[in-house]
Amino acid sequence: MKFTIPREVLLKPLQLVTGVVERRQTLPVLANLLIKADDSGLSLTGTDLEVEMVAHCSVPVEQPGEVTIPARKLADIWRALPDGAEVSVVVDGERATIKSGRSRFTLATLPAGDFPKVESGDSDVVISLPQNHVRKLIDQVSFAMAQQDVRVFLNGMLLEVDGSTVRAVATDGHRLAMASKACETSKGADALMQAIVPRKAVVEMGRLLDEEDENLSIQFGANHLKVTKGAVTMTTKLVDGQFPDYEKVVPKDASRVLSGDRETLKQGFQRASILSNEKYRGVRLNISPESLTIQANNPEQEEAEETVPVQFSGDQLEIGFNVSYLLDVLSVVDSDGVQISVSDANSSALLESAEDDGAVYVVMPMRL
């Protein structure tokens, strides 16, 4: 195998594909990238057996072939080469030689036949929507995914297609984030389709997408999800399990509504949180018609109190929350105003942007 390529052409695809490769491996070949060179150009593949990323580059190939090369070493070499460098890669036997200017590197390779493939199967539903919409969905909800919960279906994000709407939902059992966007469906979306995307795939999808409005294709299968952006395709296995009925969690009768400036509230919570209990992160909210008083204390008998101007429709109320959960929501809402709706001191709060951005957040109260 032999090809010559400008450094910049391969740099981003190489970094994207290497991101999937785990640092600790069960199989030596999983530390490598599968590189195929033929008449159509180059393809790079990285996998951890759960998530697979494939990137294609249109470059002239002098000698076709396929081989696996250590991912991190190749990416580090590529990153370290100077801007504008022309890089040649030659594979001879069990060695790959990378040359650029006065630099020369020789890497050990493994046979391409040893490289595993993530089985994807047929797609039941295919949807299309601008990639910046998918990026927004991920930003709006991914923070609420659980981390290493024994209920494995919480360690991921639910993607749901219903007609011409795609919805993303995440929960860790204490809070819930949900956001929706319109999409185009090209086949089979008459019935409700759900897929629980594992945490790692959600993170890699976020890295893959940018702010452009170029369309993205998402294919839903029985046990896989495939995302295609231009010349890059990510395939992931889905989490096996039944996602909780999130509709039951969203408060329907939260009649008392607090509205205020998002940034003012965020800063008030951040200052009060400094003296909250480091383990439980609880704050007490005293809400009256025109002000919100945030109180925090910790085992060292230290106390913080912040008063923030708000509008509140209802009688005076005292309620406790994990301040980190409130701050997470206020960090992803992108409007100037925010609304917090509650019915009483023992029920969950519903947080929304003052402008309708298709996202809602639910946070359970704490007993303090």
C-alpha cells in the first residue's frame, strides 16, 4: 500500500476516528485503525466493538491495499508534523513507513483480516435534519444522562421518532431533560421508533457535528443507529432495555410559576452553592411574589444567602433542590428568561426557556 497526502486533508478525519479507540484494549488490533486504500481513495475505521467510526478521503492512491496501524501513534505523528507538509505512507510487510520532509517513522502493523466489524443490519427508519439541530439536541439533554448506573438504559440518551418529529430524552432518575426538533423521514416512520444511544456514542456524535446546517442522515435499526455526515459514518450498538415512561414524569399541574432572568438566577445559585454541602449540594429556596431567597449551609455551620428579583404567581413557598441540577439546566437554556413551575414543596419542578425552544427540564425536590 502506498499513498501521498497533504497533512491537513487527513488530520481531522484521523482525529475523529481515533477518538473512538479506547486506551485500554482487550484485543491488540482494537488499538489500531483499519486503513483501506483503493481507486476511490482512503477509508479509515476505528472501533471499540460498540461504536464504529469510518471516514473517507478522496486522494490518489499509488498502490492499493489494506492494513491496521496503531491509532494513537499515527494521530500523534500526524499532529506533530508541520502545517502544509506532504506526507507519504508506505506499507511493506509488517511495517508502515511514514515520511515527510526530513522526518521518518516506522510503525508495526497488524493484518486487516483481524479487524472486527460492528454489525449494523437493516435500517427500519431513516430521518434527515440539519446537523446543527442534532448538535443542539445533544447539548440540551446529554448532561442529564446517568453515569455507570446499574440500570444500563439510563446510561444513554433516548432518541425517538414520531411522525416528523425527533425527540431526545435523558434522565438519571433525579432529573430529566427533553428536547424536540422537526425532521424529514424518508421511510417507515409511521410507527413510534425508539433507540437508546449509549453515552460514548452520544459524546462521539457531539464531536462529529458542528454548527453548520448541512443535512445529516440518521438510520434507526433494531439494534443499531447509523449517523452519516458527508464522508464520515458512525455506527453504534444500542442499549438493550426499556426507557422509563418520561411523559409520566413531566408535571402537568405545576400551577405556581416563577419567572426571572436566567443569568441573574445562575449567578445567584453559583454564589450560594459555594457553601452548600459538598456531598448533597442542597439549597433551600424561599419564594415570594417578587423575590427568591437562596440559602445554603454545610456541616461546618457555614451559611450563604442570596436574594434574586423574580416574578412569582402564587403564595409564598419553601422548597429544596440539588443546586448542581439547577445550574446544569440554566447553563444549557439559551434565552434571557427562564420559568420554573411547581405545585408544592414536595413535587418536581418544571424548568423551561421563556421562549419556546422545544426543551423542558424536570428536577426532583430535596428534603433539607
